[in-house]
Amino acid sequence: MQKLSAAELETMTRDLSGWKVEDGRLVRDWKFADFVTAMAFVNKVAEAAEKAQHHPDIDIRYNRVRLGLVTHDAGGITAKDVAMARSLDRVASGG
């Protein structure tokens, strides 16, 4: 899988709400009512990641969760990361 160019990345992420490129990764932050709700979300993320065999970086701070996506083998963000971001948005919306 090849790293996306800046133009490809912009085009492919245009419809992703809340995601941004930061330090060479595709990242998004979520805020939940409490720690338990945040952890329930993270557990659903883990299930989706295992199914896709593509695992995000996860940072949990009480009721806040940050997910980061990058394809290390490609040295940057790929179409696989964008697809995973879409999948994680569905997880977050309960779908």
C-alpha cells in the first residue's frame, strides 16, 4: 500500500468529520460523559481494528479518547487509514 500524496489525502478525507492530519497521522478526538463510556468506545474500536487487522494508536485520558492512524510500512497515511477512519466513525455513531 502506498502513502497518499497531500492532494490524494485531501480528496479522500474531505467527507471525514473531525479527522485531521497531525504529525503524519490521521487523528480524531472524542469526548464522552465519563471514563466507563470512553472505555466502552475503545473496546468497540478494538473489535473493529482486529476485524480489519489495522490498529490505531489509542490515547485515553479519563473521558477523552484520541485515535491516530498511520500505515507504518508505507511511511505515512494510506487509503487503508482513511477506510479505517470511516469504519471508526461508524463505530462511534453506533453503526
